Amino acid sequence: MISFSSRTQAAIEFAADLLRQAKHTVLLTGAGISTPSGIPDFRSTGTGLWSRDEPLEVASLTTFRTAPELFFNWFHPLASQIYHAQPNPAHLALAGLEHEGLIRSTITQNVDMLHQKAGARNVIEVHGTMQTLTCTQCYHREDAAVHLGAFVEQRTLPSCSLCRQVLKPDVILFGEQLPQSAWFKAQREARQCDLMLVVGSSLEVLPAAGLPMQALDRGAHLIIVNNAPTYINARADAVFFEDVAEVIPAIAKKVLNG
């Protein structure tokens, strides 16, 4: 059984009360919710992807258009981790809260599909999705499940079934705009919520980092669970620096069972 300090336990009870009282709770998640599932984040010193690679050299739209093999060589380890990853207790607990009507929607900066694997239904993927790929030539869209296994296991580059040109994963690379429909939905949810729960996001990447401010400006409460401070911690009702896979299930249990 996980033992929290008395201060953290009090904060858990306070956060649970906020969740029970809220009428429209929106969840915002970043890479930190998926690190317990074995997927690295981008900015942690020494372990983050950008501590090893220069993002504009390997993960930009320009790189993909001019040297797709360079992108796919970089992307292969991450795609393999995503392919084999399973939801951790934080994903499962949050999906359970959604099923009980206590979370209205999940806005995620992640492309690992772990919220969906955990059972979450209303997921808004603001940084794109690994569920589909689009042809760079004819723009035909295909289900990623058809190609991902072969890419992970044999490094077979995904190609269009119509014109045989390379398929690009529908994740947002540097130099691309966010998917408009998802972004509009995310902004609407942020402006309508009365509680935003931020989990595993450093809130350093714009424009998604501005969503909590949009919620606060309209009177919403804010809970942050992250392993490092964010720019908006001072305005949050509750802040946790605990392991997300431990503290999120504890908050969910307190919400559901009192």
C-alpha cells in the first residue's frame, strides 16, 4: 500500500472534493502521464528525447519531405515503445472517472493512444494521432494499424495502397499547424470547464500550454500533477509533485469511495 505524507493526503482529499463538486471537469495530459508506461518524455534532462536529438533535424515537416528515411530512423524506437505500451494506473483511473461522468473530456498532447486503450471515449488529440497515416502524394488516409506492426518489427516504411508513395503518420511535426478541429474543441472545453486537471505536462509547449489560463480566466479551478513546476503553479488550487501512477489512482479512489 502506497503511503503519502500527511500534507499530500490532505491535498488528495481536497482535490477529490473539487472533482466531486465540479460540473464540467476537463483533463489535460502531457508526456509525463505515459512515462510510467515506458514511453520517454521530450524534455527531461538526460532521458528526454530532445536531450539526445535536435528536434528540427529529425522531427520537422521539412525533414520528412526531404529525407523521410531520416525521420523514420529516429521515429522507429518511439513507435516501437508506443506499439508495445500499455496504460498505467493513471490512465486507467482517469478513464474510470470519465465512465462515472466525473471527467467530461480529455485533451492530450500525447500521440500514444494510451487514454483510448484505457477506455477513455472523449479524447481530443491536439498534437495529432498515431491512429492514421496520410499519403504525401495523393493525400489518401489509411489506418495505422495496417502498417505499424510491419514498421516496428521489420522497419518496413509505410506506403500508400493507391500510389505507393510514403505515408506520413498524422502526428504534428515541427513546422506543422495543429489539427484545427481538435484545437477548436480543446479551446471550447477549456473555456466551458469549471475544473481543469493537468497531469504530466510541463506546460511549456504553446499553444496547448495556454489552455489552463483560458480556464482560469473564466473562473475554473485548477489541479496540477507534474514532476516539475509549471508557469501556472501559483494559481492552482492544488499541486502534486508525486508519481502520477500513484497519486492519480489515490485521488480517483477518494472521489469514488470517499
